[in-house]
Amino acid sequence: MAQFTESPSLPLSLCQLARRANPLPDDLSEQLTRFLRATALEGMEQAEILASALSMNAYPPGMHGFPPAKVYSELYEDKLRPPTAGIRVLDLGGVEAAKTMEFLRSIHRSISLIGTSLSDSFDVVLASNVGIFFALALFLEKWTLEDCKHHLRRLVRPKQSWIRSWSGTINFGKALKWELRDVRSVNQPALVIHTKRKLLSNAMAQSEADSTSLVELQRQYARRCDCLVQYNGGPISRVLVKQMANQLISSLFYIELAATPTFYRSPHACELVLRCRLAPGAALFGLLLRLCRGQAHFLYRGDELEYKRVRVCEENDLKAYQNWAAYECPLQVRAVSPACKIDIQIDGDGIDKGQHNTSHYISNCPYQLEDLVRDQGLHHCFGSPDHRPIRGRPIMSKQAQHSPNPAAPGNTEKGSILQQLNALQCTVGQVMQSQQRFQDGLTTES
């Protein structure tokens, strides 16, 4: 009952229930960081010691023998960006805290996801001037926007005494003081603070930060990111806020390959799976219900001339998502070569009825097929980094599942054998290259 009242939108977790009387320390990540720094030059086996310490912490005396993978995912694993999903950047500046607050509330209200905070919508945060206060409050302290609003009346006017690099503090008024070193303790998202004297970040070494400017980082992320939400003061455009919020919603969806492309024939039928960054729960169900009612469609193609269309969510599938099912939508595109660009968009009218004749790319699209293979780790001959099967029979698309002429078992077996031979050929080639380099080295030494 206690867990349900604290987090009613999350499924019941027996692992977390068993640790209510003995919770994980709040500063666990800081303790691990301090240990790694203290023992960096001592020649200690850091990995073995940390593994032993985490194992002892996960299974104290009398603890039920939950599966280790389940314990790790429930208690220790931080939320990470999927390897094929793009970067969502928030760039905050300006000198008027009330205006910045209004902008952030407009973005959060437009996204409108149940049980999620604004900090869940971004992977990188660039902050300067008054934006530093909101970056520290929302992403370091995990405050809500209402908490920030409560402290606005105590926020001092913009002045240089906000940031005192020589004393290592950032001071925004009474009881609103942070240590600069606290920035490095943030796990997610990547946080970059511009103090006018230097950059502070949890995502780069200080030597790298000292040689990088905020403008340079802004340009780099603008070229690479899925969605750039930027506010540096001035009037707030409702139309622009809507566009940025809709792009944030589109970037929640990303693609993965269901099987490694072989290109034994051209064009090759690439089996894809559309997934969502949101974990199963109320937020995912609310998003899909909204898109279902808006009759939102994915528009997708590979090397085809025309776009295909498929509903983001059918009404018949809503019940499964209400019961904590993960989102999956299989698609199939044709690719002539690994240079094929996979183009997937969501029609804007399905997200917001005011966005007529518009569409928004999903995460990392257009996505070049060879980049997708590399990012997903399918170019490895001996399995994938996430331990999921990548060879054998691929996941069939909805069209293939309802095809009147399914593939015969013999054809499936033949395809599996061909894929195994292809993997073996790749492995043998690598071994032969290694032997040749070894022999060349012996010849050079002699």
C-alpha cells in the first residue's frame, strides 16, 4: 500500500518492496565516484571490488533470492538513452527568471505526459545566466516546476555575484546556494553550466571543458540533436513552443533492426521495430491513447518512392498497453544498399489538431542503414552488446503476419543457414587478416 500511494502510476515491484526497510543510499553514485578517484593510482582491481560490494549490498543477510538481472534493473540501473535514439537538448539562458519559468511551463504543459517531469524529456542541458538556476533545480535537485515557482520570490536579481568560481559556489539567494562540484554528481542528463569564466560539466573532463566554448557546444549539438529546445530570453512564441513540444513527442519513438541485413538479394526487405523511450506504465498509455484518438500515423519509407502509412496505435492494442505492455510496432522497408536512408515521420495533425500538413521526424531519422547497424551493434560477429538475439528468423511485420502465403519452413531454415555461413565467413576473414599481420610483424623483426 505504501509503494502504491507513493508511485500510483508504476507497477508493483517486489524487489523494491523488499528493500523499503533497507533502501539504497541516496549518494551511492557519489560513493562509487569517490572510490574510483581515490584508488585510480593504487593499482587496485577496481572492477572486482565494486562487483563484490554491489553483490553484498544487493543480497544482505535474509534477503530473498531474486534473479540478479531483475535486482540490477530494478535497483541499480540508471535510465540510459537507447543506442539508436537521438539526443534531445535544452538550451536555457536569459536574465528574467519569470519569463524562463513561463517558457518551461508552456513546454511541459504542451508535452502533457502523465507522471513525468521535465527532466525526463532531455538528454543534454546547456545553461547560462538564470538558466543555471533552473538546470540545477530541475536536474540536480529533481525539483518540480511548482517548487521552482515557490523559490522565485527569493531569487536575487541577475548580477555577477551569482557565480563565484574562486569560492566554488553558485548563489541565487537565501537557501539557494550550490557547490560547483555538485554538477559532476549528476548522472542523467549531461549537464553543461556556463559560468562566464569557465564551463562545468558532468559529461566531459575539466581540461576538455576549459578548451571548449558554450557557442561551440551549441553549434555541435544543433547539428547532431533530434530536438533543440532553446530559450535565451525575450517574447515567447506559442507557435514555436507547440512545434518544439511536438518534436519532443516524436523523438520519444526510435527504431531498431529486428535482424541483421544480409543483402543476398537487392532490394533487401529490412525488418524494423519501432519502440518508445517511455517505460510501460501510465505515461506510455496516456501518450498512445492521445495519438490513437488523434488518428496519428507513421509515414515511412526506405528506397521506395512513396511513403507507406501505419497507425501509431490501434484501438484494439490499447488494452495491452494499459496492462503494462512495452510499445513495439514492426515495419518493413526496402533497401538497395547499406547507404539507404530510412525515413520515418509522424503526421503533425495526429499529435496536435492545429498542426495541419506538417510532420515530425522520429528519433535520429532520416537514419542511414549502415549507421543503424553500427549503432545497434549488429556488425559484431559474436552477438550483440545487449544480449538479445539478432540472427535467425527476423520479427515479421504486420503485413507479413497476415500474408496468405507465409514462408515455408524450409525457406526459413535455409535463410538461417545462410546467415550463419555469412557470420562464419566474416569471422574467418578477420582471423586470416590477424594471422597475416602477425606474420608481417615477425618478418619485420627478423
